[in-house]
Amino acid sequence: MCSPEPVNCFPVLVNILSNTFLRLLNSTARFRVWSELFYVGENPELKNYIFFGLFTYLLVLAAGLPPLFAMSSVEDYKVQSTSC
């Protein structure tokens, strides 16, 4: 009935309890509960926006990391450190 994630279990539990109480009160109405973590609609504009945002972030990150490693190596060379 419910997956191991607690995010999905709570709506299922609420649905079961609500419908049980409605049946006890002889009601014909029923609750339907569903949960979706993310919006699943197809929006190509939003996908492009997210893709290019992440792509730009990764480019900045990729451009900043190699100098960091290079400076670390140069600093090790200056102080003449050795590895064990």
C-alpha cells in the first residue's frame, strides 16, 4: 500500500483513516489522496532554464577547481614537503 519513504506513507494513512471514518458514519463520499514530490507536467521552458542554470554552475565550478589544485601543488613545492 505504501512505499518505504515516509513522504508517501502519510497521505496513504490519511486516506485509509478518512475513508474508514466515513464508512463508519454510513457516508457514500470517499477521499482520494495522492502525493507527488515534483511537478510532472511537461514544460520545455522550465527544463531549459534548469538545464542552462546547472550547466552554467558546473562551468564556473570546473573553471575554479584546477587552479585550486595547482596552487596547492605549488605551495607544497615551495615548502619542500614530502609524502610518507
